[in-house]
Amino acid sequence: MKKLIFPMFFLVFFACSSDNESETTTIIDESSVDITSVVQANFTNSYTNDVSVAVSGDYITISSTGLPDHKTPYWGSGHEMYEDFPGTNHANANTSMVAHNYAMTIPIYPQEAINKEETELGAVGMALNGAPIYNDYEGSGVLTEIAWSTFDSTGAHPGPGEDYHYHCEGTYLSVDENNLIGFLRDGFPVYGRKDADGSYPNDLDENGGHTGTTNDFSDEIYHYHISSEEYSTSGLFVIKSGAYHGTKGTFTQ
Ligand SMILES: [Zn+2]
Ligand SMILES: [Zn+2]
């Protein structure tokens, strides 16, 4: 009987050590950068004054109503911040926008995830004025002309929940520039189409980002760029498609 115990014990030990091996392959990004001061310095809403930033432990939470601080037809005719649609084909734009109670919580030290999670419908990030950033999906599929014909001059519109959000580059966020426009839910910053030196990045990964210095980060940090490829026949440039580089935090409403 005693002889049987040894092989059994050995088997269990072997299984444990193989488990440990897979755990130690976790990527620890030792070059991760603290985003706190850049988040605190840049999130603001000059019109509604409704954006606040709170640090708690290793996370930072940005709260907002999601209403923009610029002109859009979605304020409604007669509003002091009303302007007409940029095009003539906006028959499907029949919703208004209302204030929400958003809170996006992101890691102070964003890190690359081992398994890159695809972005989905809904808020994938937040622009610097507190309005959500969406990807290239709308309703049951990718953006179509029905959707982009309802965009205002800033590449945004409200969804069925009267939730105003950006899909594309536009007059508020960036127009072929290199400025910071917001952060995605994984804590990594998003920039306009260009890099700090004014050139178009030529080494973006499949998720639209790469690592390097920016106007805001003197240490190299992973950051996304607005796509510099026109989206379909829209004449527009999508902010984000593909997966998160890091692990997404929460975005509540
Ligand atoms: Zn949308
Ligand atoms: Zn870049």
C-alpha cells in the first residue's frame, strides 16, 4: 500500500507546479506611467462645470453628466448652444440629449492585458469634457450612413438613451491634430491622428495604439490615436475600433 502513495503525491505536486508556471507568465509592465496628474489637469467642462475627478487607492474616478461644452443641434432649437446640423441628411436624428450620472473608474497605472478584450457597444472611454466615447459600432452592427448622418459637427450624437457620445473626430475633439482627447476605460490616453512631432504614426498596432512620449507624458506610455483612415464613405475618422490594450475599468450610469 505504501508504494502507491508516492506516485499519487508526485502527480499532485506536478499539477500544482504547472499551475504556478502559468500564473507567473502574467505580464508586469514595469514601465507603467502614473496618469493621475494628466487626468486631473485635463478633465473639465467649461459649460456645465459638471466634471469631477477623485483618486482612491490605485484608481481614479471621473464623474460627469455627459453633456458637452460646445454647440450642437442636440441642445434643441432656441437653446443658446444650439447650432444646425452640418449636412442636410439628418432625418433620422430624432432624439434629444439629457444629463446622465456617469462615473468612469480607471487604473492610475494602466497596464497591458494578457488577453485583449474587444470593445463593445456603449461607452469605451470618456472625452475630456465628460461625454462618453463610443467605438465604431451602433445598435446591431458597425456604423452605417443612417448613424453618421445624425452626427453633429463634432462626430457625436445621442443614442436611444438620449446619451450624447462621440464616435468620430470633429470640431470639438480634434481635426487632424495631435492633442489629447480623452481616456479609454483601460486608463490609456487617446490622441488625435498625429503624434507630438506632427507626423502620422506608422507603427500602430491592431488596436490603434503604440508606445511613445506625447505632449502630456514625457515618459513613454501606450496611447491610442484616432484612426487616420477614412471610415467607409463617411469622410469621418473613427476614434476607436478593436480591443482594449489594457484591462477595462467600470463605466457606470
Ligand atoms: Zn452612437
Ligand atoms: Zn503616438
